[in-house]
Amino acid sequence: MRFNNLKTGQKVNETFKSDDMLKEIDCPKVPVMFSYIDGDNYVFMNNEDYSQYLLNADDLEDEKKYISEGLGGITALLWDDQILAIELPTNVELEVVETNPGSKSSGAGRTKPAKLSTGYEIQVPEFIEPHEIVKVSTLTGKFISRA
């Protein structure tokens, strides 16, 4: 069998006999909200009991480009009161902080680059202005609509 170590992300190959018993572990999924960044750690708060969990920025990989202060709808996978992984909502709303001024022309399908409040850069329609809030898919990383 091939496993992924949930703490390190390392792939592990194991061989078992037909009479080997595997121990089941309990990894609850809990709703959390992103609170703030503390050095290299992202701090998440449990929506049910308000406890806080730290997750190192290196463990977040692509998720960082969608996480903004107060983001809710996140599900955390816990083990031993530590976050192993998070699942983001399908769509997030982020502010456009930098882009060229909007154009009123309706050139179908014409886009321009825009930098979001998280530092992530995406392509947006020409009519989007700086400081607008846009909806972005966390699955594809693409612009969906104005928020």
C-alpha cells in the first residue's frame, strides 16, 4: 500500500499480510475561520469552541493565495489538537489592489492582469477597477464574477 504521511506529506510504501490489523485513527473535521498571521504561522479559530490552531505557512502551499483575514467556511482536519490540512470554500471574495484602469468597451473575452489583496495575480475582465471585490474559484484559481 502507498500512504501519504499527513504531517510531513511524505509518501510511504508499506507491505501487509492478510491477517495484519490496522489501527484506525480519529481525525475530526471542524469548521474554522482564519484569524491572523503570527510570524510564519497562520492562526485559525475553531468556530465551535473558539480554540486556536497554528499552521505553518510552508504547509499551506497554494491555499495561501486565497486566505484573507476573517475568511470563514474553512474545514480543518485535526489530529492530536493540531491542524493537518485545511479545505477552503469553493469560492472566495478578494479585493483587487492593483490593475490597469477599467475599460467600458465590451470586447468579449478580453482580460487584463490584476493583483489581489493576498498577492495572488489573476486575469480579470477589462471592466474591473482597482479596489473592487471579486469572486475567485479556489478550485481553478480563476475569476468568477464581481462580488
